Amino acid sequence: MNTLMAKYAAKLSATGLCAPGDVLMAALDDELAWSQPTDTGDPRRKLMGAVFAGMNISALLLARPAGVYQAVMVELARQALADGTTSGWGSITPGDCETRTFLHDLPVVDSMGADVVIQALRQRKGCVILNGDEVLVAAFGTVSPEQAYVTFSSMCFACFVAYFADHLLRARQGSLTPERQAAFERIKALLPEDRDDLPDLLPGPFESEDAAREALIQAGRHTVEYGLVDSYFGNISYRLGDTILISQTGSSLDELGACIDPCRMDGSSCAGITASSEYSAHKAVYEAEDNARAILHGHPRFSVILSLDCERLDCPKLGECHRACDTPRAVTDPSGGLGVPIVPGEVGTGPFGLCNTLPAALTGTSGEKRGAIVYGHGLFTLGAVDFRDAFATLMGVEHFCRAEYFRRVARLGGE
Amino acid sequence: MAGPRLFGWAGKILRVDLGAKTQDVLRLPESVYRDYLGGKGLGGYLLRDHATLPPGHPDLPLVIAVGPLNATIAPTSGRCHLTTRSPLTGAVADSSAGGRLGTELARAGWDAIVIVGRAERPTGIEIDDEAVRVVDASALTGLDTHEVFARLRERRKGGSIAATGPAAESGCLFASLIVDTHHAAGRCGLGSVAGGKNLKYLAVRGTGRRKVADLPGLKTAREDILRLTAASPVLLGQHGFSCFGTGSIFDLMDSRRMMPTDNFRRTRFPGAEGLNAYAYKQRYQPRRHGCQGCHVLCKKIAADGRSMPEFETMSHFTALIGNTDLELVLKANDLCNRLGLDTISAGSTLACHREISGQDLTGERVLELLTGMGTGVGPGAELGLALAKGSANYAASMGRPELSMSVKGLELPAYDPRGAYGMALAYATSARGGCHLRAYPISHEILRKPVATDRFSFSGKARIVKIAEDANACVDSLIACKFLFFAASLEEYARAFSSVTGVAATTHDLLVIGERVDYQERLMNARNGFSAKDDDLPARFFNEEGTSGPGLPIPPVPREDFLAARSAYYRIRGLTPDGLPTRETAERLGLPWPSGLASGEVGR
């Protein structure tokens, strides 16, 4: 448990979600262990001890999101508490796919009081604590500290998307106040610059399983390092003859070593039962297009945010966009040869699953930058022989979406 | 008492005394429903005052209970739960059963049926809403379950039927109850207890509806659950349960080198690749079938109408006994269902016999011995009747008790514990004995849900197993299917429960109920003499290696680490170092202390 806590504390710092050294985790088997063994009088310890006493859990994380995440969560938490019907209690309901599927909503409480934090954590996997002028996030696991890390990371991502999407929506509605616009300018200044240097990825085509695995591991690691996916989401695959090598469900793209499943396309083995929940979509793409060899799926933030933006504010399907939108939508940049469709679809294989929408959208694209965005979810890109073009498209589309987002906000008077 | 305005629950329990030929209605305080929910919890509550009665005693109750979610739109809420004391193990016996029985019972307006007494002759219980008839079933004596279903269906259309087969009449200690032809309450000898009461079948038809407090809230919870299952490769993915049945795990057990082979002497079976779920699907062209209220439809039925084998049956009737013939597996599975034999115990007991005798089993011999186990007739009768006492009794009678691969006398399923240490601990601590479903660590150790854990480590596993046991006890009380929890969690089901009943509850509240339900069983087991000596694995797993592969060593389970994890589990569970309940924990959970049981002492 100590090893796992150290690992996830380091990941939170490395991805910029938390300041180095700030993460406090604890794990309980029959004795409590802390990620920071020395008690320096940190008031979080007392709260965490009370949470362990009040819940059936095995791991707990309590930390301050850093930088832009801290700023957007403070704004959202204040708004949630103001909108809440119960004093000191509110909830954030981001519209992104991962939140809808796995977190549902994010409880917000207005103090570090043990009772109220326990009450929130008994309802959901994590909660936002507005403690004076700063926000902390508490998240727990019943199996591993990894769950707490995943929830924390997902909450940060969800709040980032929720804040920027909400700002653009308010701009479209004409309901931005000067205070909001001022906060937006302050938050915008906190955004780190995009990286524009492409990684030196292995050239394909790859003809052996070992070579393909090496390429998958490398591309996955860079996708995380470039901030194009959060926590353990995203997936990646490579077609090798009649076998698809694909990341396992719940695997971190930067730790794919032993987490790649070889799946025979004829279905003659079920060993891929642990494969990504998007295996069906990947397979459909490969079946439809013989020349496609690589698929990369990340959750670049502004691609997701832009997919949530729609001019049809009076659409009768509002609220059902993630699964019922039938309006042809796309992110387009004629000057850059970019035409990325946006399609609805939920995670996996249900009747509204993206396996029903994504493959046709992705294989319907052409040119050098081939990708498709799933509404509120993320971006899938295609590579002809390796991950170089897929990665470049992932990065290029995200850069364009970020720039396009601020263009739209400016056009609508949002800054 | 539970009033008529209750949401979710019916508020009444049917008690049938087959010996006295009487029936009455029990109405329990509403607090009992809130504290025990239904299903497993309610079953234990109704059993606990009689838990020390010998398994053959007429007054020992056989409880069939549903929960507040049954007959609602909560996903997978069609199951029911059976509870009694096991004739095979002497421990608490319980089993979840699929099909339609749970739904029909709930719609008929009953929270549970408590069956006591012994009828003079074979008997059926027929329930049509509030009307209850105890009928002579002598004409069904000796018939296999398929024949029973066919006869009964001639005059009873619709509804659900649970029936015993010849195994329950011939004294097999691991006889099962078969529900709606294709589903089983398989383990622990529940069918044997029914047979001991001369109960041949139970038929239930319900036309009512359960009252739901907050239907929109329930619809939201349902949608959240369905969305999670759609995101689950295990449940609805191309390689998952919906497409291939539970047998889809078979390939993974092979590649992870944890397929019990030759009575657990090895952990890899040569040729397993050709015996996987895909091979069955190609050969038998099965169709999907499922329990009432389930969208996963993990049950598969062959084109010729036979039930396809579940994963454990696929594995135990191939690797465990040295068979490579798919058709033999189909035949054995079909025979077990007809005779009413638990396939896990039957397969494992055959493997035990094979190792002791040193003689391989031909397909013909396998079927002879199963027939002998289930009927006591035919060329396999003499040996079959000895095997029908279970592997522990059989191995002991042969002077080789160490070759029964069981815990508490219940044969182990098809996950070798050398390949998953959480599973090793969970086998040992399971209240009903060698069972994978009480904590199901395979979920995280193999299937990566909710996140992956190190399968070759005991680190953290004591608390994980305890929490999972509590959660699953709650799931079996609500009722839902444990498979759904590869995807959903009590977080979503707490919302469903609150919406149905109007009782505010969080995940934590449900886990406390699960803890109470689990501890209730440990109190009963302690009264029947169970302690740490029974919470252990066969010595083989600590002394013999599995079948290692390149870069994948399968060493014996480290004994010291196992014992340390078990000790940690006892502390977390609130048991003594000898695995016994304490008054302090019982009091904390609101459980009455059984008379005659000293705190921390084994009962008699």
C-alpha cells in the first residue's frame, strides 16, 4: 500500500493536478498507513482519521488541486453552494461523458467538518470541499489507493471541462456578468501553454507483436505526458494481421507494459474480456478499413469542451445530446484541412454506445488528419501505419480546438 | 408490524409446515426489513433461531426470500435467495437462484416462504398470489427435473417453478434445486434439505405489483446502472458474458495459469484453447437467455434445448477430471441439471476420486458415476452413492482427507487460489465454505474492476475481502445479481433502494446492513462449531507449485502471509484470533447474542 500511495502521489504532482509534496493519502488494511509518514500537524490528518472511522473504505486521498484546477473548482464550488437547496451543501453536475457514467455528480460541502465530509463521501466516490478561499478534493477507494487517484483526477478533468463549457454557454446565452468575465480572465491566464513539439514516435508498420507493443507503450506514455488524456481513461490499439492489440480496461496509458490484450478479430478467444470497453468500436473501424493500423483515443480538454458547444440553444433534444443528437456537427478548419466530425455516443456497447456512431464517423474522414470527437467524451484518431499521424492529429485537433474555443468566446463577448 | 403502506416490501411472509399441513402468515416489525432488507439477510434472520438443528431435522427451515428490489425495474432484481443449514458442510447454506422465481414471489405478495416439517409423501407447494395449496406430488417421484417441469407445465402456464430431482430423494448431500429448467440454486445441498422435507416442487404465480415510492428516482438509478453495464467489457463487451456466457472467463483462466487441473494438482490444462466458450458457441449455436429483469442475458441455451454449461462446469468437467470432449461436458451438465446435482461439487468429487484411485475416467464412466450419485442405481451406483456424500466425506472414508479440494466441506470452484491470493483468503473466510462469490476478488485480481490489484500479493486484501463480503451480502439481500457489480456499485443501488422503499440510504448504510448479515451467519456457524481451523485451504495450495510458464511463476501460496492476512481479516471483521464472534461486535451490529454461546467460544 505504501508503494501505491507513493506512486499515485507522484503522478498527481507530475500531471500538475497537485503541488509537489501536497498530496496526503492514507491506506487502511488492519492498520492505517500514511503517504507522509511524519505527522507535521496537518489538519487534514484529523479529518481523514474521522472519515476512516466513519466509513468502510481502504484508501483516502485529500489534496488541493493546483493551478487552473484550483481556480475553476473554487468558482464551481461557490456557485454550487449558492445554488444548493441545503445550507452548506451543493453539487456540481458536469456534462462530460466520464462524469455522467462513473461519477454522476460531484458533491460540494463548505467546510472541513468531519460530519459533512463523511455525509458527502457516503453518497459519492469523492467530494469537493470549499474551505475558505481554497478547494480541497477528497476521494476514497474500497480496493486500492488507485481508485482515489482516479476519482480525484477525473473530478479535476470534469470540473475543468464544466467550467469552460459553462462559460461559453453563458456567452451564447448573453448571461455573463462582469464578475464572471473577470474570473474567466484570471483563470485563462493560469492555463499552461500547449506543447507543440511532436514526440519522436517509432515508425511503422510493425510486423511483430513485440514491435507493436513497444509502439503502443510509447504512444500511450506520450499521450499522457502531453496532457492529452487524464487519469486512466483513453485507449489505444494497433492492428497486426488478424489480431488487435489493445489497451486493457482501466489501464493507464502511461503504464501499458503488461496491460495490452491481443484480441483475435475472428472472436475465437475471449482472452480479451479485459480489453478496453471501446474494443468493439476499434474493431469496427479496422474491419471497415483494411489500411488502418492504429487508433489513439485521448480526452484532450478543449476538444471535449468544444464538442459540448452548440448554437441550437432551443433544440428539443437538449439534455439528450450525448446520445440522441442527430445534427451533423464537426470541428472544421478549411485552411488547415481539418474536418473532424462530432458524434453522440456513450461508453461501450449499449444501444446508445459509441460503437454505433464512431466507426462510421472515423472511417468517413479523409486526408492526413483523420479523427472524430465523441460528444463530451474525447477524440479518436486514426493512423495508417503507426502512431505518428494519429498522435499528430490528436495534438493538432486539440490545439485548434483550444484556439477556436477562445475565438468563439471572444466573438460572443465572453472576454 | 410492517404495514400495508410499505413500499418495496410486501410485509408478509408465508410459513408452510409440511408435516402439520398448516400454513400461516408472519408479519415482522418494519425494523426487521430495514435491518436485514430481504433475501440473504431475511433468510438468515428467519433461520438463526433454528440454526443448530441437524440438517435432516423436520423443524429446520428452508427459507426462500426476495428483497425490496424484486419485481421492480431495478436491473437484475429477478433473483431470489435460499437459506438453510447445509447437510454437506453443517454450516449455513445459502444460494442465489435466477430464473423467474424471485419476481413471481414478489408479485404474489410475499417477502419469503419458510418451509418446515416433513411431508408424509412427495409434495408440491403451489402459490397463486395469496392462495396457497399443498398438493400431493407422489406421481412425480423419481422423475428428473425436466420431466417434472414438463408435467407441471401441462396444467400450470406461466409463473415460475423450482423442482428437485432424484438426487434430492436418494440422499445426495449436494443436491440442488432447479429453477425454471435452466437455473439452479446449486450449492450446499439446498435440494437435499428440500428432499428431506419431501418437497418435490414449488410453483409460484404472481399478478400483483410492488409499490415504488419514487418511480422517477428509480428510473434515474436504473439508467445510471445500465450506462455502467454498457461500459463493462466483462458484461456487454464482445468477449463478455452477454455474448459468450460466464464461460468467457475460461480463456483468461488458461492464460493466467490458474485453471484447476487434475484435482488442483496443476494449474494449466493442455488443450484448453479448444475447449473455450468460442468452441462451444461454434458447435452448439446457443441462444441468449436470462433471468427475469436482466438485460445481460448471460445464460445460454444450446440449439437443441440443453443448458450450456457455466464457467465452473466447463472447467471442472474438463481440466479438473482430464476430459477434452465438449459433448461430454454438455451431457454431464444436462445430467446434473436433470438429476439435481451441483455441478461444482459433482465435478470436484469425481476429480478427487480420480486422484485417489489413480484411474482415468472415460466419458461413459463419468455419466455412470453422476447417475449413481443422483439416483443410487445403475453401474455406478455403489461408488456413486459414496461420492454423493461429497469429496470431504469420500476422501476421509478412503483415508486421504487431504485430497478433498474443499473448504468447510464445500468443493472449490474453478479459480486456483495460487493464482489469486485475495481469492485464497476469500475461499477460507467464506461462511458457506469453498465459494468464490462471497467476496469475488477475481473482479479486481483478474478482471480489473473496479481497479486492478496485484494477484500475487496479500497486501490490503484482508480489508478488501471484508468490504466485498459485506457488499455482496447486501446485494444478495436487496436483491440484485453480483455480476452487475463488475460495473455498477452500491452507490447506484443505494439510490435504487431508496427510490423503491422511500428509506434514505447511502452506500455506507447498505454496507453496514451487509456486515450485519454476514456476521449473523458467523454467529450461526460458531454455534455449530466452526472456527479458524475451518477457515483454511487444503494443504496442497501451500505445499505444491502450480503450472508455471515463461515469466509467470505460480509458486505455492505463502503460508505465513496467508495466516497473517487471515489474522488481519479477523481483526477487521471483529472476530477473535480464533475466528469467533464477539459480543462487542454483535452488539455494535444490533445482533442478539445466541443463548448458550460464550463470547469467543465455539458452540456445541
